[in-house]
Amino acid sequence: MTHLFHFNFVSAIFMASTIICFVIAFLAYNKKRIDGINYFISVPIFFAIWSFFNALGYATTEIPHKILFTKLSYIGLAPSGVSLLIFAVYFSGYVSKLSAKSLNLLYIISILFIISAFTNDFHYFQWESYIVKDSIVGKAVFYKSGLGAWFLSAFSWACSIISIWLMIRKFTINHSIYRKQVAIIVIAFIFPWLSDILFMFRLLPYSEIDWTPASFSFTAILIYISIQKYNSFELSPYAKDLLFNSMTNPVIVLTDTMIICDFNPKADEVFKLKNKIGTELCVLIPEVKLCELILEPTANKEFMINRLGVENWFHLTVSEIQNPEKTANGYVLLFNDITTNKLYQQQLIASESELRKSNESKTKIFSIIAHDLINPFQALTGLSEILLNNIDKYSIDRSKKISDLIYHTSKETHTMLENLLTWNRLQTGAIKPITAKVNALKLVDSTVLLCQTQAEAKMINLSVDVPQNSTVDVDEQMIKTVLRNLVSNAIKFSFPNSTVQIQAYIDNAELVFVVTDSGIGIEPEHLDTLFLMGNKLSKLGTNNEKGTGLGLILCKEFVELNNGKIGVESKIGTGSSFIFTLPLSNK
């Protein structure tokens, strides 16, 4: 045995490499929860086998034994690259696209290389020849590489390059914080194959010695550092990475100077951050003072972004990234999309406003029914009863006077009911404008005809000044109601023997109507609320005529339904002018 093996410092280096590789395999075994870890464990084991047989090869003194150990070293050499590649495929997530069985078929190539090494004496595929030389380890076998050795190196290199690329891609797909891990892994796996190339071209000292298996101890040490210090192959960093990328809310990581250093895909989709790492956040989103909002201590960090006319609302949650000195080193911004909630809130406010209007409308209706309608009916009942009980006692003039009161009270009550029902139908959406071309002068003339009796009773002159050929696109019945109410009001609040003017003139694409009286006028404080539903103003006319308070509200809503506007100008003791516009028809 003493004559068979002569251990020297070279074989000692390879034995040390063997031990280190087995230690790494043991450390990797404790990381069993990582996908494909069994393949990774096999890598240092194969390296250990390769290194072990090289140690024996350089220790033995017998040439046949040296050749035998060289052949046995292929058991570790040939499949190591395949194991590394399969682990990288598992680790990077591509195993879902490739079946495990198809990956394991790669080992057949490794087995073929091993067989070719053991049968080299028949075909000289792995080494064409060898010579024995004196070296630092005594007699050493110097091999002349065959085509198979070059194929094996190319195959191992391909597996390693693909593995390194997959792991680098895994580490750096979105995070810049893994740069040290990437650098360690690249150096760890490139160094041995660089050693292999130098050996193939006989560029290393003691060129007869293949230092590649020993160089894998350096790889093992770097992997150990990566595992222990950086937890490179722990599951948690990649679970966090997966969580970061799969979050449905935008997330942006900033430096303490508000520079973007990372973001998830959702943030890129919402804020268009592609290729924007290193850019100041506030420059990218200038419409929102985000930098101020981030530093602001308020709990309510809501803001709106309008892109291409689409409003998006977000609630911002800011988390500080603190360094060991407990000072802010950066910020993590979580954007919660609250657009839907905002829309619901706006709809709720709109519904509340509509409900309030509806309640006001109902209150107004009940108020009219309880007061404005009951009083006229009480008067009608009283007057009818007086007339009925005294029909034989009263003179014709007195009976006529009572009958006249009953008539006018009935007419006013009918008008009040008509306005009330029309307004109620308008609120429930039962009335929709049906527009057509209507001659403006005919509208005014028909109104004057209806109001002529009322005007004659107070000896009021109705003056008309409207362009003959002017036409408007309106709902005829609605505008007749507007004119009737305005002219009737003008007569009611005018003094006897005065004039009510109904005028119209063209202004750009509109026809402007003006109904003017010279009556009692309206107080300035009531002008702004005259057309509002909550307005309680209902004054008596110059002959104590009563109103419902609904006429002007109907006028406003009907004019606006016909794409017009209405307003009023008035002065106490001088009179009022009600002005409304309607769109001219296209001729």
C-alpha cells in the first residue's frame, strides 16, 4: 500500500477540496424546502467525487491506476453541469414549462461521456494518447485531449452558462438589492470553468495537473458565503419577490431624496415607470405634490390623477425604510386604488341630494295642499253656502258679485292644481321635451289671447314686439306654459291702466324673450331665490290676487329643459323684467 500511494501536497489539495464540497452538500441539505434543492446537493457531491479520484490519481505511483482514477473521475465530472442546470431551471421557475422527465434525460448525455471514458482504449474519443512525465508529484500522466474531451468541456460550459444566466435573471428581475449575491454566484461558477479552459490549452503552471476539481472548493466556499450571509437560496426573499410582483396595488420604492429605485409591475402599469429608475418621482407625476404628501404627517393621504380624461383616486400609505441609525433611508409607497369607492361616494352624495330635493318637493306639495288649496276651497264652500242660503234675499248685483268671486277663486284654484300636477310630473320624469320648429310670434300671440280677459279686467294693455319670421327649436306646450305664467304674473303685479310688454330679439344663436311690467317690483334680497324650490315668497297681486309659488319654478325648469336660461331684473315700485333665452332653429 505504501508503494501504491504516495500522498503529496497536490493530492492533499484535492482531498481538502473533496471535504469542502461534501460540507457544502450537507449545508445545502438543510435547505430542503427550496424547489430542486436535491439537484443542487448533487452538484458539490459530483465535484467531491471528481476531486477525490483526482486526489487518488495524483497520489498513486502506478500508471495503470492513474488512468483508472482518471476514468473514475468522469463519474463526478460529466453529470455535475447537468445537475447545476436542472437546479437553475427549478429555481428560476421554468420547470413549469418543462417536464421533470425531459430534464432528467440530460443525464443520458453524461452517462455516455462516462462510458466513453471507460472504453477509451477502444476508440480514443476522450484522449488520443498519453505520455508519462516527471512532475512535482513524481510520475504524471500527460493526456492529449481527444474530440470527446472537447465535447465534454463544451457541454459542461453550456450547462454552466445557462445556469448562471437563469440564476442572474432570477435574482435581478426586479430588484437591485441582489447585486452582491449575483456577483458572488457569477464568480463562483465561472472560476472553475476558466480553470478548465486554461488546463485544456496547457496555460497553467504544472500543465500536466488539471486544477479544475480543486478550484471547485473555491466555488463551494463562495456558495457557503452566499447561503450563510445573504440567504441567497432561502425561500423568503423570493416569496417576498413574488409577493412584490403579484400585488394588485402599485408599490414604489424611493430613496430618501425621492428618487425611484424600484417598483412593481402594477406601478409601471398605472404610472408608466418603465426605464424610470433613477428619476425623481415628483417629476414623473407633476400634477400631484407627492413629495409633500409623503412627508406630510396627515393620516389622510388621498389624491387624484387625471390621465387622458380618466380620473383615478388613490390612498397613499408611506412606510419608512430606516438604517441602523434609525433615520429614514428611503420610503416604500403603497397606493390603494379607491376610485370605485370615490364613485360610490359621489353617487351616494348625488342620491342624497336627489332625496333631499324629493323631500323638499313633497314638503312643498303637502304645504300647498294643506294651505294654498284648502283656503280657496274653504272660500268656495263659504261663498257657495252664502249664495245658496240667500238666493231669494240678495239682489241680482250682489248675487253676481258673489258668483264672480266663486268663478275667479275656482279659476285660480284650477291653475294652481294644474301647475302642481305639471310640476309633480316634471319631478318624476314623466314629462320629456319634444322639440320642433315653432314660430316665436305665434307662441306669444296665443299667450296674449289666453291672458286677454285677465288683462282687460285690470284695464292693462298687452304690447307685443317679436320678429315675425323668428323660429325656435322648443317643446311648444312647455314654452306656452312659461309665457302664460310670466304674462299672467306681470298682469297680476301691474297697476291698473298700465302696460305689460312682451318683446323678443335675436342675440347670436338665441332668441331673447323679455316680459316687462310696471308694477310693484321685487325686493333685491328675494331675486336670487325666486326660482328655487325652497323659496317661500308668494305675494298678493295689486288686486290681492293669490299665487301658488310654483309658477316661476315651472318656468325655470321648462326653459332649461329647452336648452335656455331665465333671469329677472327688478326695482321696487318701478316693475320687473323676466328674461329668458331659447335656441334659434337652423334654417
